[in-house]
Amino acid sequence: MNLLDIRNLSIVLKSATNPILAVDRVSLTMKEGEVRGLVGESGSGKSLLAQAIIGVLDEKWHVDADRFHWRGKDLMRLSVDERKAIISKDVAMIFQEPMACLDPTMTIGMQLTEAVDGEQLTGYFWQKNQQRKETAISLLHKVGIKQHKICLKKYPHQLNEALCQRVMIAMALAKRPILLIADEPTAAMESTNQGQIFRLLASLNQLKNMSILLISHDLENVTHWTNTITVMYSGQFVEAGTTKHIFEQPFHPYTRALVDSSPKSNSGLPAKSRLMALPGSIPILQHLPIGCRLGPRCPRAQQACVIAPKVTNYHGHQFSCHFSLKGSY
Amino acid sequence: MLIFTLRRLNLFIFTMFLLTLLSFSLSFLFPGEQLINISGQVNATPKQLMVLAEQYQTDNNIAQQYIAYISHLFQGDLGISMASQLSISNEIMSFLPATIELTLVALFIAMIFGIPIGFIAAIKHRKATDNIILTVSMLGYSIPVFWLGLLAILVFSIQLGWLPSAGQLSLVFEIEHVTGIQFIDILLSDSPYKWQAFQDASAHIFLPACVIALAPATIFVRLARTAMMDVLDSQYIRAAKAKGLSFRQIIYHHAIRNAMVHVIRDVGLQFANLVTIAMVTEVIFSWPGIGRWLIESIFQRDHTSIQGGLLALSSFIFIVHIVIDFIYAALNPLARESRNGA
Ligand SMILES: Nc1ncnc2c1ncn2[C@@H]1O[C@H](COP(=O)(O)OP(=O)(O)OP(=O)(O)O)[C@@H](O)[C@H]1O
Ligand code: SF4
Ligand SMILES: [Mg+2]
């Protein structure tokens, strides 16, 4: 049974004159204990999708899906409050820009104890405060912060980005989630810190059997840590499959370009030759091309591409392209 | 925090320097003899004038004149009133406390109503409640204060007879003048009618304070609304939602404190505006404050009093400003840091 099964999820930016389809029928499945990468250029709607899953988008967005199952339960049939209760119990998210996600006027300690789930505490109410504190400290230890005394008293702006990220992870762990969504957990971090954060997430996955949805704009960055990968482009589904398939035999021209543009695959190139990359840049929301949104940048595009391609499934490897590279391997 | 305090102290000294410089230059800018403007001695004999010229060093250069003026200020000597020939510092000491009392009560009323209403409007953004609050606050802001004051007297004092229309306290109560702040004096006094006096003073201050508070309150509504909307749109509120906190918890634990930080910073700026409104209101309600005294001095072309009164009033505004800055720093850990403090 799938942990999370989302089929054709769309997110519309509401507006009286012309509503914009920011995310266009994207599907995503996650198995228990799986680490899935969600990859796409900046602006391809990864964060929107993640926020739609945990239900924190505000009223100006409208979310719709053909199917939204959580551990076999159809969440579309439930009321908003019931859905929220289930999701916020089982799913935790660490957002992009960890520093901005901490309340600037509260100490880390207060915010961390607040995140501790009251139902996990066993004592009487006069013991609860102490228990909360102890839980907070053990959470900090779990994410590798040894000097909890100092850290608890600090305000967010007194910590660096990597420490804030650890605190955010600690907060996310507070409710013992089954699924952790990590939105660019290592953006704007030095590579040593990046490695530490990834290793921390990997150990959580192995020890706690926690599923992780790892969002990144850099395909190569996440290949080492993921089992499966979903690729998005400009709010559309591109390709999904095992990390090995995606990296070695991408069927979609966009994934091909992503793989080719990574420094690793370019390492054999002679010095000063051009790196492989797609021409142009990702369209802005106000000027989305019709049909396959990759069209204007795609080396294989033909007339048929003005109609959005359907998802093709080939031995569990899904892709959405009229003229895929399937035959070329 | 030490650096923050030092910075404020620095600012205080610099601003006081500018204020005294302005007040000093006024004595040149006003029509008439500078020496008489600065001292207020309109009936002085030539001999007395010689002594004054010596004191204020009018024969020396302008810097020395300024230093002489400052040393007079430090001795508490602001000259005497041209109109009444009374010592101006004594006059200020007897009138300023009433103004302090009135403006602080008005500020309190404006904040206690304006800020929560603004928060409610932000939480009910784009709903009927928000629109009604915005419309009413627009209306409240556009009402001229003298018209509102007269209307308030007409309705609540004359027609309904609920509240007194003039003065600070009924003459039947004999309260000793200690601090000048009526409420404190009443509490300090050992009159057997203390409690009645307190009620009477409250009744007297209520109407003028409300009239003064209306316009600033509407500004606070808008400030609080914008601040709360910004906060509710921020990343950490979204993260708090994802944590599974209820809307109530988010508002009470995170949103209000952060929005207050933004509002408090602007309260200091609004205070100067509030004092200006208070000056007009003091005239309407015959409130024995420095605003009324200053306006009377302007009518009497009492240049020495105008100088002294302006200096006292602007110092008061500035001190309130600094106090509010400290409250802001207490609420906002970012402001306490030296690298971010402005
Ligand atoms: N609050 C918003 N209002 C309007 N447009 C938005 C808003 N948030 C995101 N968008 C737009 O939605 C699109 C997708 O944004 P999203 O943040 O999901 O991208 P992303 O894939 O997470 O990119 P990044 O790697 O930069 O985080 C972008 O074009 C962005 O401009
Ligand atoms: S559908 Fe057409 S435009 Fe889109 S990726 Fe495939 S070939 Fe390129
Ligand atoms: Mg993002």
C-alpha cells in the first residue's frame, strides 16, 4: 500500500480575470520508508506542491486533485478540519529558508517546546513542563546539537543558517512524523554542512523508517540520497522513476538535459568547451506556453507538443512526452 | 542592550542640542529686541538691561551667547513671561503635568482600542468586518478635532449631562499640588474624599482624552491592520501552521507579539501628532495644560513664553519617543543587537 498517492493535483492561483494554473496535474506516490527526490528548476512549483500536500496554502490558491490518498484513506472525502488533523499528525515539513520560518521574537527553546506534542507526554500536568523541556533537549541531541543549553536560549537571528535548519528538523521530528517533506534543506549552505544535513536525514530514514520527500533544484545533489525521483518542470509532471533509471536512462528530454548539465557528466569534456544546457529559461507564471510547457526550449519539440502529453508508464518508469528518448537506449 | 542605551543617549543629547539651538534662534527671529525676547524683561530699566546683556553675553560672539543661554537653561531659568512677568519655568512646571496626564491617557485609550480593532480587521481580511472597520476609521480620521470636541460637549455635557465639560477637577475637592499629575496627587493626598475626587477626576479627563484619542486610534487601526496582515503572510506563521498549531495558538503565541513590534515602533511617531491635537482640545475643554497656555502666549505675542513652552513640549514628546523605543527593544530581540540597532 502506498503511503501517499496523489493523482493529477492542480494548483490554481485565483484571480477574477484570469486564473493561472501554477501546477498542472502532477502525480506523486510515496511508499513507506522511501526517500523520494522532487527535482525541478527554480520556479517549477515544487514548494507549491509540498505546501498543498500539507495544506498550508492561503486562500488565494485553489487546490484540486483526482485522488489524494494517505495510507489508504481518501482525504478528498474528508472535511478540511479532519484532513488537517490527519496530515498535521503524520506529516511534517521543513521549509525553504529555515531562518524565516522561526518566530524572530521567541527563543528557540520556547518554539521547540511548543512543537512538542502534548499527547506524547505521560505525566501529570505539573510534570508536563519539565517533560516538554526534556523532550526538547533530546530532540536537539537527535539532530546533532550538543550544546542544547546555549541553543535553547538563543533567538533565531543569533544562529547560523545550518543551525536553524537543524532546529527546524528537530521541530519537525517533535511529532514523530511518518513522512517528512524537506524543501531544499541544504540551500545556501556550505558543502560540509550540506553533507551533515543529508546524513542526518538518511539516518532518520533508516533508524525510524521515516519516509522523506526531498525537494531540490539540483538533480545531482540528491541522487546519492534518494531511492526514487520525480522531476517537474514549470508546474508540469516530467518524469518519475528509480534514481538509477532517472540518472542513467532518462526518457524525457528535460531530464536528459538536467543530467547532461550536471558537472559530473561533464567531467570528461575538454577544458573550456561549452557545458550542456537547455537554451532559454523557465517561463514565468503570467506567460505559460500551451501544451507541453517545455516546448519553447525543447530540442525534440514538434507540432504535436502544443497538446499536453499524457503520462506513459513503462515498467514503473513514468514520463510525459510525445517524443520520448525511450527508443534511443 | 548597553549599546542600544548608549545610542539612545547619544540621540537624546544631539536632539536636545538641536532643540535648544532652535529655541535660541527663535529669540533672533521673533520681532523686537533679542535680549528682551530671550529674557522677557519688557519693563527693565536701562541699568537692568546692562546687567542682562552681561548675563546673556550679547556683546560676545554667537557661540558664547548660545553657551550663556544654555547655562541659563541648566539653572532652570527660562526667563519671565512678557505678559504676566511670572517665571516661565514655574509656569511650565504647573501646566506641563496636566498635559502629560491628558496625552498619556489619550495615548492609552487610542492604543487599547485602535490596536486590537486593527488586528481583528486583519484577521477578518476581505470580510464585511474588515470593510466596516476601515470605513469607520476613515470617517474617524476625517473629523476635525475642534468640531468633535464641541459636539462631545454639546451631547455628553449639556444635553445628557453625564460628564463635565471643563477643567481638571471640581473645585470642591482640595487636593494638594505635589507632582502636578492629578491622579497621583489624589492618591497621595490624605483627604477623606479621596475616592470621590478620583472619580471626579476620571470623569473630567474622560471626554477630552477620548476626543484626542479618536484620530490617533484610527491611525493605530490601520497600522495594526497592516502589521498583522504582514505577519500572517510570513513564513514563520506558515511553519507554525504546519506544526499543527491551532489558529488561536498562532494568533496568541506568535502573531500578536510580532505585529505589536511593528506597531509600537510607529506609536512614537504618532505621539507628536497626538500632542498637537491635545493643544487644540485643551483650549476647548479649558484644560489647565501647557497647550492652552502656549496658545494663549501666541495670542499675546509673548515671545519668551513661546520659546520656553516649545522647548518643554518638544522635550516631552522626545522623551516619550525614547521610552517607546525602549519598549520596542524589549519586545524585539533583533533591535537589541548592536549590528542591527539603528
Ligand atoms: N505567493 C505567491 N504569489 C504568486 N506567485 C507565487 C507565489 N509563490 C510562488 N509563486 C509562483 O509560483 C511558481 C512556483 O513557485 P515555487 O515556490 O513552488 O517554485 P519552486 O519550484 O519551489 O522554486 P525554488 O527552487 O525557487 O524554491 C513560481 O513561478 C512563483 O513565482
Ligand atoms: S512533449 Fe514535445 S516539447 Fe514536451 S518534452 Fe516532449 S518533445 Fe519536448
Ligand atoms: Mg521552493
